[in-house]
Amino acid sequence: MTIIWSGMAIGAVYALVAIGYNIVFLSQKTFNFAQASLMMLGAFITYLGIVVLGLHWWLVGIGAAIIIGAIAALEERIAIRPVKDMHNLLVTTLGASIILQGVAQLIWGGEPYRVPFFAGDGVVEVLGGNVYPVEIALVLVVILLVVALTQFAKHSLVGIALMGMSENREAAQLRGVDVRRFAFLAFAFTGVLAGAMGLFVGPKTYAVATLGASLALKGFVVLAIGGFGSLSGTLAGGLIVGLAEALASRYIGADFANLSVFIILVVILMAKPTGLFTRRKERTV
């Protein structure tokens, strides 16, 4: 059960990245490959606030959310808005990710920094397995976040507008939706989310400059498995990827963990190319 908890926790981290991908995808029909790097910066700011400055964890969480949200908003202005071709956005956001990783490398170097969890770092026993409090918190936070965002998308005017944009951007604009403003707010929100989640991601992964690259790829795998645009799919995708990685590392070997994940990805996409929770749209000609 210890391995199961560990796999679920790391899968929750991947799911957090995939949630950010999905929010941007729903609003702009593209992916922000810098999402994982924003989360990496959130972990570093959490380390800086709690360990170096000795601030209260809740104050650090608010500060990290504001700072990373501002960085995401700046990225949208520089790397997203001026670009006319949607295909080029993948390149510009990837460039933004590389820049953020380079900045982190220059400031903090390549060594990992341990980030303490505000609820304690002692091991507890749950359902017969040893688990850290941050691992339980990660699983619960991701579930609550997906439920909250799903309800927000269904029952709020902003959420309905964003869903309308994802279906037909031009039609939403004709109905009076300020698509550029809503896309900007969605992009900034993913930054706020990445910063706030530093309180949970940092204690699990440590703060390290290479974190963005590893999380970006696994987050995209989670997204592909669950289905593009499906928030609930991120839960299933994160669970599958996290458990596959943990079980493969334990019973086959750490060298085969990534291979196992991508084999599962290929099998799922062969059976259902759109992902587990996305339906294929048929067009009548």
C-alpha cells in the first residue's frame, strides 16, 4: 500500500500540470508548455519563503500565487498574444519554459532544495501503508480542485463562457463574449494555481531547476490518456501514470518506469485515440 500511496501522490502532481494544460486548451485551443516550469518556480518561491525568509505557509502560498500569476500573465502578453499562427504558440510557450528553467538554474543552481510541508513531514500509517502527510494532501487537493472547476464550468457565467469559447470561439464572440479577455484570465489563473500548488508540489518533488522538464512531459501524457479538454480525465490519467511509474520502479526496475508509462499510453491511444474521457465528434457531410 505504501507504493500505491506514493504512485497516487506523484500522479496527482502530474494531474496538476495537466489541469493547467486543459484550462489553457479550453480557452485558446493550444497548450502552455511552460505550465510545468511555472509550477517549478512556485516550488522555489515556497522554499524561499518558508526556509529562507521564515514566513508563515499561508502567506507564502498567497505570495507565490500572486508572483507566478503575474509571470503567467506576462507570458501571455509576450509569448501568446502577438502570435497569429496557433501552431507557433507551441514553440513560443516552449521557449518561455526554457527561459524560466534557465533563470531558475542561474538563481538556485542545479541542486535540489528540500521544501518542508506545513502539516509536518512525519510518516503516518493509512490503510496499511506508510505515507507522508503531503502525499495525502496532494491526492485530496487534486480531487477537490477537479470537482470545483467542473462545477464552476457548469454553473458560473465565466465557466459557461469559457466552455462556449472551447466549442466555437467565433460564435462565442458573436454572443458578446470578450474572448481575448477571458483567455487572458484563464492563462493568468493557471499561473496562480501553479504558484499556490508550490506548497504541495515542493515537499513531494523538492525544488530543483530540472523539475519543469520532467513534469511537462508526464503532464502531457496524463492529458493524452484522460482526453484533451476533460478535467475529470486528468484524475484518471494521473492515477494511471502515477501507479504505472511507481509499480514499474518497484517490481521491474527504475529504468523501466518511463517505458511502462509510454507503453500504456500507446495502448490506450490505439484503443481510444481521443483519450478515455473525450468523445469523438462526428461531422455530417
